[in-house]
Amino acid sequence: MEEKKGEVVLFRTWASPVCTRVEIALKLKGISYEYAEEDLTNKSELFLSLNPVHKKVPVLVHNGKSIAESLVILEYIEECWNTTPKLLPEDPYQRAKLRFWANYYDQKVIRVLHATWS
Ligand SMILES: N[C@@H](CCC(=O)N[C@@H](CS)C(=O)NCC(=O)O)C(=O)O
């Protein structure tokens, strides 16, 4: 697997499925990254400066530039490391279906998990 040069840091927390989805993508693409565990009960100033809008993990930092929102991060990874394996299918209809189910998962499953945890 090819790797694009550059420093990659993933701010995440171990129990988060949306962080896990980003880690799986990084591993599938063979991208080396640093792992920064964030304590969501005591968020660091650095972390808050990287995602000032939502203040949530995951945040990917690539060469000093931060990207938030797991699905946005996945698209960034796909566009930046456009090597195989591809994260998205070639066929536009299949891509649309995949985006539909990713959205469904976020709207239904993740919301229920968050409601259970809080
Ligand atoms: N839509 C966001 C959801 C991110 C999210 O909800 N992250 C949670 C952990 S699973 C979080 O950081 N919670 C901390 C908080 O709400 O203060 C994504 O897909 O990245």
C-alpha cells in the first residue's frame, strides 16, 4: 500500500464508533498516524482549537491542518490517498446507497448510543 508523506494525527476516544470508522479507513489505506486520546470530560485546549465548532472527536490533523466530522474525514482520506483499496465503490448508484446507509447509521444507531450513554 502506498503512503503519502505527511504527518497524520487522529484525535479520538477509544469508545467512539465514529472514531473507529476513521481508524479503519487509515488502516485500510496503510496510512501511518499518531493516536491522540482525548478525555471528553476534560477536553484539551489543543483539541478545542482544532474543532472549535462542534468540539467533538474524531479530528484528523494532516500536516497541521485539522478536519472534523467522521464522514468528511473519510472523504478527505479517500481524496488525499487515492490509492487502493478504495473506500467508496466506483458505481455512482452504489456510492449513493453507501452514503444513505452511513447517514442512516449516524441518525439512528449513533443517536441511540449517545442517548444510552448520557
Ligand atoms: N457527526 C459526528 C459525531 C461526533 C461525535 O458525536 N463524537 C462524540 C464521541 S462518539 C463526542 O466527541 N462527544 C463529546 C461531546 O459531545 O462533548 C462525526 O461523525 O464525527
